[in-house]
Amino acid sequence: MAKSIDDSTALLLSNLQSGEIEPERMWPADAVALAERGFISLNEEGQLCVTEKASRAIRRFEKEKKVSAATSEVRNVINEMLTEPGAVTQHRAVWNKVGRDAYERDTVLQALNNLKAEGLLENHRTSGNNFQVFWRRADDNVSTPMFETN
């Protein structure tokens, strides 16, 4: 997986892409650091230019920021929704509560998975159907009903 960039690198790359900073006007240390990571290179005319790798790094950085912000909001919503022992919820209810206009479905799912990785949430399936995936607090014990087929 590609190495993440920090806020200052993202700002510098964005400014280079938008033309607010000309590559020739950068500090030499910044130019060397960006060149070592493959974010700038020399074009056919011998001028510094921003590479496609830099564009991908900025997109990835922006996505990580959105997921981070969504994780914070989803944590607050989960704390409101799952107050009683044994309470469960589906991702759609969380998405509606956070705001469907504020975040995309995948961003909310990534936030839920981040909270799962932190140990706050667990998946709870009542069947093999993907539409019956519930989320619960990791410290809650919810019994899964037994299903039989005829």
C-alpha cells in the first residue's frame, strides 16, 4: 500500500497542481523530498512538473480525511443509538443519522469498520444475507437465533 502523506505535503502538492506555487520557486529541500517520493519529475523540456502519482496521493489523502471525520461522527451516533445492552443497528440507520448528504455509504461503512478495528464495534449477522448485517458494541453479548430450513 502507498505511504500516506501529511497535511503539509498535501497542501504543497495541491498548490503545485493549482499553479499557486511554481515548481521552480519551491525550497530545494521540498523539491528533493517530493522527487524522492515520485511526486515531481522533469518533463521533456527539463522543467519540474507534478506527476500522476502526486494526484493519486492527494485523492487518497482527501479520502482518508473524509473517513476520519466520518469516524468521529459515526462514533457519536453509535454512542447515542446503542445505549441499551444488546442493542443493534444496521449501517443504513447510522448513515441516515449521520446524514446521507454529508457522507457516502462507503465512507460510513469504512468508519464502522474503523470502529470495529478499534474494538468498539462488532458485526452481528442473523443469517448469511448481507442485508442482515447488524452492528453492536463489542462488549455486548447478543445471542444469534438458530435458523432452520424446511
